[in-house]
Amino acid sequence: MNDLNDIMVFARVARERSFTRAAEALGMPKSTVSERVARLEAQLGVRLLERTTRSLRLTVSGEAYFARVARIVQELEEAEAAVTAAHKLPRGVLRVASPLLFAQVFLADVVSEYLMKFPEVHVELVAADRSFDILEEKLDVAIHVLGALDAQLVARKLAIGDRYCVASAEYVAQHGLPGAPAELAAHACVVMGPTRSITWTFESEGQTRAVAVVGRYSVTSIELVHRATLAGHGIAILPAFMCGRDLTAGRLVRVLQPWSAGDIAIHLVYPSHRHLPARVRSFVDLVLERLPTFPLRVGSELPP
């Protein structure tokens, strides 16, 4: 069996894409790092790294090997930290994913504070309006809004609230209001997604109506859906926390009352490790601590 120390050294080199940075992180001479990787390659009988004077990259075999051992190495590092360094400050790379709007209005400030509190942590924030695969994308924490929750993950609910079907006052003045969900087919709609075809579901007094909508405009950003709706391009479904001020000011009008467009739940999710890494635990704690300042919380100053 190969020496675990050699595997861990290789994993660090693969992660840093540099012998020099790996040696600094491991606190050992660069020559020792090079020797350990060479020994591992000799034992495996394959070349794991392609080295030039200017760059370092994984070979095809190196990519495949690193994909298998990276999780093992991380577990070993976390196990060691759990039993020997409970008092140590969080360190390492923290990968966080979030919908773009949530990142802009809340998470960016939390990350800024986190970086100030924990100088030994480096944060990679992925902000995009899509669902995230934590394991596949090697994420530590994600803000979950879209799709079903993965049973393999720990999920902490941050907020929940209604979604409203809305249109601009100008659109309503020009085109009128649909009287029932089925009448949306005769209206221009703004939808969030990669295509213009989508199904909207409405509920009222125990009744459910699923309506196939073909939008006039589709976009993969909820913020751009909001802006297009304000501009009068059609009817949309928006979270109450996003459109509440516009409804109060009269810029937007609720459509299809008393039908409800359902609710939206925001969860903080992370892998279910027995020993949660200090960098993840401290980040989760900070998000929950700052949650009362969350400007998108549901229920404040929204129209009935």
C-alpha cells in the first residue's frame, strides 16, 4: 500500500498546482515534496503530473487519481483537526454557493465579515441563479432555493415566504387582469428559466391549478425577471420579499388574487460530516448569527 503521507503531499500539490505553494502550506522543503510525489508515481507506475519550467498540470491519470483521493485526504485532515485542534482558528479554502440575489443583498456582507474574523481562510463564492450539486462541485456550503433538498445533506432553514403573481401598473392599465390562472395564456409573461416554456402552479381554498405558460421573455436571473416586470413586459411570479416595496409603492400590482403562487424556502445546506470542519462550522454560525439583519426576510411591511 502506498504511503498516506505521500498521497497527502500529492493531493496538496494537485490542489495548489504548485510545488512551491504546496511546500509552504505543508511546512516542508520543496525538494522533499518533489521526492514524495516522485516516489508515489514510481509506486503507481504512472506519471501523475506534467512539469515544465513555467507550469504544472495533472495528467489524465493524475486527474483520475486526485478525484479519488481528494475526499479521503480531506476526511483525514478534518479527522485530525477534530481530535487535535478544537481550539484552532478555521483555516483552508471555503467554497460557498448562493443564488445571485441572496449573495448580493446578504451573503456578500457576511463573507466580508468572515474574512475579517478568520484571516487564515480563503473563500471561493459561486453566485449563480441555478441549483448546486455540493458533492459534484466540491462545495462546503450552499444556499438552497431551487429544487428538492438532497437527503444526504444537512439543511438549516433560513427563511420561508410567499411568492406573488404580479405585473406593473402600466401593464395592467393597458392589458387588464386575468380573472383565473387559465387566462394567463392570453397575456405576456416573464419567466425565469433557460426556455420560455414553464408550468406555474396556483392554489386557492384547497384547489390547485397547474398552468402551462409560454413566456414572452425568459431569463435565468430572478433579478432580471423583476426588472423586466417593472418595465411592463408582462406578468411574473416573484418572491414576496423581492417585490413587497414595489407593491406598497404601486409600481407593481398583484395578479390573480386570491390565488397563491406558492411559497419559497431558503435553506443553508452542507455535507453531513460527523466532524464538521472548523471553517464550515464557523461560517454556518456566522450566517445564523447575522440572519436577523437579513433584508429579504419575509413578512415585514408587505401588503396583505
